[in-house]
Amino acid sequence: MFRTDIDYEAAVATRAAALQRWSQLDACQRREYRDQADFEAKNSVPDLKDQSLIPAKNVQLLLKEIRKRVDQDDPLSLLGIEPLDFEDAAIELAETLENVSEIRELYKLRKAATGTTKNAGITSDEASKLKNCFTQGRELFLAGRNGSLMVKPLNFFYALTAYAYGIIILNNPLRYRKDMIPGSHGMSYLPTDIQAQFGGDSPRGTFSDLVGAFPTHLIKTVIVSFNIDCSSSIMDYYHTRFDVSIGTLLSMIPEMADYYKLTTGRNSRCFPLQIVSANEPRSLTWEFQIGNGEIRPSSEALERSFRDFPRSERNGKSIVRVPAAHTSLLKTCLYTDLRGSLWFIENPFHPIILPEIAIHFLITSMFSNIMRYRPDEWGSVLLNEVSSGISLLTRHYFSSFQRKFLLLVLRSVSRYVPYAM
């Protein structure tokens, strides 16, 4: 997917300069060549359509998008939703996405490197395809929400898959048509070990492109707003293959933290995070306060996530100070819960930073496979015949997923960063 040993921008500049020379040759000088192709061959002019240059072009497109996002003011707006109106409001907001003109505008809003001309961005035909994806995703979600837990996993997984196509096209700098997405889930289910496998030499597809749809990791609250540069994470994704269990994935969901501790007896990988302005007179500095006063992440996890930034402890919390100008350099995994609060995640996939919606993609895929191919075991879990802890954890995951799913989608494709007030 990516090659950093070739400078694609230099190749573009070299070709442009060569073609400029060709245009300036007089008739006598042009007799030295049969045609322009002969001129390019004899002067070693790069062919930008050469397949070997595509991975280098991918790097250029990725870095260009990231630079634009990091440098610009974030265009998305926080949107608080009243708890009593929460479910209906989320569905209404999801329905507003199902409009061709709106999708074309969202493409230009969310892809910072898109041009500003009237015809820049995607075509109406392509936007119409995404509109149908969004409609299908919403209908599948509602069917899953209103249906029995026995069949929820399959409905929810395909609802997420349908929305993922739109998330990819509206955010992934390498994709601008739905038919560019490889025809695979982009991850594998390992039935013997009941694990998910992704990354490295795994087949490319929806999941790998979904990870690539987050070239930056937006951190936005009423106090702070910044983008973390995920270029190294996305490129490293194709170098390392991971096998992961459902338990590990559930331990990374903020809404599952208490139930994970209750049912397994182990701390989850989620730690409450507050970001406040530090008292630094010379420059704006953010103070990351991690933990709840009783538990905090390991020193190894903090070192991987905040390398080169000063750390300390105060009142049972881990404290990290990061100059605002350097926030894009962080290698940390931060998620936002239903209510808009931040959480630090002890990342088992470092240096890969998976967006939270990708975690749910893996979980719902695994549950849907268990549901389809091990219906007896799935039924036993739901009927509380295996373990009350496993049953409780499973049920709580799906109730949490139902509440948060549309918010995750809206945060990934809309003009808003919604949260429950």
C-alpha cells in the first residue's frame, strides 16, 4: 500500500519540468525523437501511471490530507443532545445524511485536501450510491435494535458495514469511489480460536480501508480541539498482523469498563481522561490527567503513548504535559464516550491506533460469526446457561452499542460531533 523510498512529489515535479522542455523544443530539435513518448523514454521521464509509483502516491495523498487537517481549524461542531430526546434525535440526524447534495458537501468538508471549486469532490452518481448505503445502514440498525438479541449481531454488523462504505469514501484520502474498496471484509474470523485477525498480509477490504479513513484522530471537547497524526499508524498497519479475542476488544470500550471489571475481575483498558490548560506562561500547554485516583495505566503504556513528554503523578492520577503545538505528534489511543467524556486506552495494538468504530466492526463481526456458525453456543450464552458473567457482558455490550452506534457514525461522516448531555 505504501512506499516511502520513492518521492512521488519529486517525480511529479520532474515530469512537469520535462514536459515543459518538450513544449519548448523547436521543430529541428524534435527531429531527434520519434514522438513525445520517445522523448520521455530517452530522458527517463517518470510515468506517473506506472504501477510501482502507486504506493508512493498513496503516501503523498495521505500526508497531504493530514497536513491540511492538522493546520486548519476543525470544521465540525459539537452538538449536545438531551437524554429524553436522545434516540429520536440520533435517528433524525442520521436521516439528514441521506441526501445527495449534503453528501457532496460533506465530502469537501471532511476531506481537507479536496479542492474548493464547484465541481470538486465526488459526483452526484457516487453520492447517490452513498445515500443508499446510509439508508440501508439505518434500516439494518433499526431492524437490529427492534429485533431479538438472538439475531442482533448480524443486523448490527451489516448496518456497520453499510455505513463503513460512506465513512471510507468521505474520509479515506485514497478512496473516492465505492468500487475502489476491495471486495472483502478486510479482516478474518478464526473459528477455532474465536479470534479476529487483521493487519499485515491479511486481505485488504472494508476493515483496512475503515482504519485508513482516520488519517487523523480528532480529539474534540468544549475545552480542546486537535488532530493526532496517524500516518505512521496507518502505514504500520500493513506490516504487523494481529490476532485478538473478543475479551480484549470489549476491554477497550469505555462504556464497558465497569461491567468488564465486574464480570472478569480485571481492570479494563479504559481510564478516565481530563485535558485541562496547564499553567504555562510561555506557551499554551495541555495537561492530560489520566485515571480516577485509584487506578491508572501502566508506565509502559504511558511511555509508548507519550514518549518525550514529561510525566508525573498527582492525587493518584498520571499527569502528562503536552504543548498544544505538539499534540499532533502523540501516539496515544483516546476514545470519547456517549456523553462526550474522554478516555485513555491502554493500546494492545501499539503502534497501530484503531478508531473506536473499527473496534466495534471487529466485535460485531465476531459475534455475528458465532451467532451463525455456533447457534447452540450462542443460544446458551443468551439463556445464561454458560456463565452469568459472560451473559451479562454480552447483553450489556449490545445495549451499549445500540445507544452509541449512530453517534459514532455521525462523528465519522456528518458536520457534527454529537454527545448525550
